[in-house]
Amino acid sequence: MELFHFNESVLRLLAGGFLAMASAGLSSYFGYRSADRLPGESRWPQCVFCYRPFRWTEIFPFLGWILRTHSIVLPCPCGKRTWLWPLPVAEMTGFLMGVAIVQIVGWKWEIIPLCFGLGLLPAIALIDLAFGLIPDGLNLLLGVFGLAWLFISDGGVFNGLMIASGLLLFSLLLAVVYSKWRGKEMLGLGDVKFFTAAGLWLPPMVVPWFLALAGILGVGVGLLWKRSGGGKEFPFAPALCASLAVCVFYKLCSFY
């Protein structure tokens, strides 16, 4: 009986991990394509080196890498480039977050939007690092999953919408007024949309911590970005994603 319960617990942890990993993997493939796509081109992911559209087996989370030739060197599907680390890193990060969610919350319906929503964060961070933008579709999905989580967990939809509206106004103030005063872009519109979606995930008392942590991490990312020769403007999404993940897990640990 104890072995049965142990196996059941392990399977539930793995299921949560695979839910978040699927979200991280698929959002990475389609998000990278969205960031790289020219108007009129297909939205289906393709190899950026030979431009061949991916087969469905090549975008299947985790197994897509295992099925590639010489998969240990993380090649692109055509094999022209190797050591492509962002996608497997996003998938593994999503998997670990999904396992942590099940460990904290347990196996409930509300883990589905939790796993899918938090699984988007590593993809958003890595896409912003690569392209300097956050695809609108990923910001929209982050907000949709946050709203779904509030509905399923009875977490206060009205409060969530109010916090989202407040963060929208705050981020617009930074993006328009503060940027104009400083004479340079302090926040992009993709970041503004991320702030809005993030508001659906945060209780009121955690919002100041989210902003403070995002600012501290943003300074660290900016310093590393400049030291690596990345220029004056640095991607803010990695700091925002890390801050949101920390705050959501803090909320989960506090309420469960």
C-alpha cells in the first residue's frame, strides 16, 4: 500500500512537471517564431538556418530533442547549428516549476492553469533576451491563465482585475512619462503588457515585493548585459519573469 501511494505521488509530480514543460516548450517554439516572423509568413515554427518547417515530432516537448540526430549536442533539426541551449533550458525550468507546484498545492484542478501559466515565464525571458521583445500572444496567454487560476481557485477575480489595472497604469507611467523625462525608453510596450498580465497572479500585499524584486533583478541583468557588450538597452523580461515566479511561489507557500 505504501509503495502504491509512493508511485502515485511520483506520477502526480511528473504529470505536473510535464504540464509546465509542455507549456514552456510550445510557447518557446511558437514565441521564437512570432518574434522572428515577417508579415505574411507562416506562424508555424521553422528552422532559422534552413527555413524548413518543423515536423510535429520536432516541437514535441523534450522528445523533440531526443529524436534529433546527435541530440546530446542540442542541434537544430537540420543539424547546421549545435549547442542551442535556450529551448531545452526553458523546458527543464518549466518541468521543475511544475513539480514544485504539485509538491506545494497537491493534485487539484487549479494546478492546470498554474502549470501552463508559469511554464510561459522561461520562454518569455529567453525570447526577450534573444530578440528584445515579448510576443503579444504570450502576454495574452499569461493573462488568460492567470484569470483562469483565479476562477478555479476562487482567488478573487475582481481584486485581480483591479491589480492588473493598477499595474497597467503604473507601467504606462514608466513607459511614457518617465521615459520622456529621462530621454530614453525605460520600458517597452511588451513589458507594459506583461505588468498587466502579472497583476492577475498577485495578491495586493505581494505587489510591492514584485516591483522591488523586479527592480533589483533588473539592475543585475542590466549590469551583466552591459558587461557582455549588449548595449545600453537591456531586456527587462528575465527580471520580471523571475520576480513573478518568486512571488507566485511565495503566495502558494503562504496559502497551502
